[in-house]
Amino acid sequence: MPPQLHDLDLYLRRLGYDAPPPPTLDALRELQLRHVSTFAFETLAALTHAPVAIDLPSLQRKLLHDGRGGYCYELNRLFLALLQALGYDARGLTGRVVMGGAEDALPARTHLFVQATVEGVPYLADVGFGSMVPTGPLRLDSEQAQSTPHEDYRISRRDDGYILRARVGEEWRGLYVFDLQPTAEIDYVVGNWYVSTHPESPFRGQLYAARMGPGLRKTLRNGSYAVHRLGAPSERWELESADAVLAVLRDELGITLPDDPKVYAAIAKKLAAAPGRTG
């Protein structure tokens, strides 16, 4: 039996539901879109080298009660539990992130996402892939371009697995490769440990945050804040102070900031070390 959610009613209220939706494809589409629009992707814990707990009581406290976001092992772990509680046939899968690099690279399995099967059709449902998170479920049995409320995506067969790509402008960019190998809780623990503590993790000591809105994506990378609107040029601002970064996290990305002076100090340190900064 999968772990149980104790705050299901609160979780649904945060997503705008008065009652549990039925386990249908239309509901899955709406759940995924609402989730990425409600809970921000953020790496504040990894920035300060703080431990990241992914047991369900800790995740419910952080996301539902404390007003925080998280990364894939937090967001998708909780989303998986939600789908299972609503009656979906859902399970966790892991992938190797190739975004920004060669598609034939073989990095560690550091991304957790969800496979949900609805009326016998398998779908990829991901609410934790940062700035390029799909905002709608994607059929696993199709190699055609698939639309979402934001970009188009495509899942292609590759060797004994798959690769997920997103259309950015006129270009298809690889995001992650994966297979359908069964996973267990220990796989999430090991992957989360690597992402949050390993010196070569791209998240350790870094601040990334993102949240979706109607027709737009808001993204933060250390001191660089951008708003990407569909069909329009992106806007970008280089933030000059830790206070400005915290304001974006709070006011633009909707994150309740932790009462931890280490966060302010870590952001200020990142800004001071950025190329072109003089202190």
C-alpha cells in the first residue's frame, strides 16, 4: 500500500477544489496545470546546503502548511501521492536530465516524475521540472508533437527507453531520457540525497525557482529573473541585491520565505561572486 496523505483536504483546497475530482484525463490535465501554477519550483534548501526531507509528512508540512515549493523529489513525490489518493493508477519513474547538454550523455538518474495510466493509456505527468515543466500530461504511446497550455512537447523512443523534448521557438530541445523501470522509495531517497548533497549536483549551492502562469513562465536563476511569454520576447532583469531576489521569490513566485538568515547570506554571496560584480 502506498504511503497515505494526511492533509488531502488541504491539498485540494490549495489547488482550488472543494471536493476530490474523479480520476479522469480531463481532471489530470487540470490537476497538473493547477499544481505548477500553485506550487513553485525552488531550491532554497539546496542553496543553503540544508537537508531535504521527502517523507510525506515533511512534504505536506513544507508545501501545504509552510507555503514553500520544492524540486522534483518534493513536488512530484507529493503529486504522486495525490494522484494515488484520488484513485489514479500512478507510479513514480526516474530520468536522466540532458537539458543544456548532449542528448546521448549518461548522467545520473536525478529526476523523479509520474506515470499515470488513464483508461489503459499511459501518460507522463510531471510537476517538478523547473523552468521547462510540462503543464499538461503527455501520452507515452505517441511520438507526435503534443500541445500543452504552454509549449509543445514530444516523447520519442530511444534505444530501450524514451526522450522528452520541448519545442522552444523552432527548435526541439532534449529535456530528459527515461525508461519504464519500476522504482521504489529507496530510489527516491538515493536520488534526492545525490541532488541535495553531492558536490557535483547542479542544485547544490544554487538558487533556481520557477512558477507558471497563464501563457507565461517566471524563472529565477540566482540573481537573474526572467518572464517568458508565449509568442513574445522574453524579459530579463539582473537583480542587484539579496533583498531584490527575496522580493521576487515572495511577490512574483509566491513563496513564503523561511525565517533563516542563512538564506539571505547565501543569496548575497551568490550575487557578490557573479561575473561582473565588484562587490
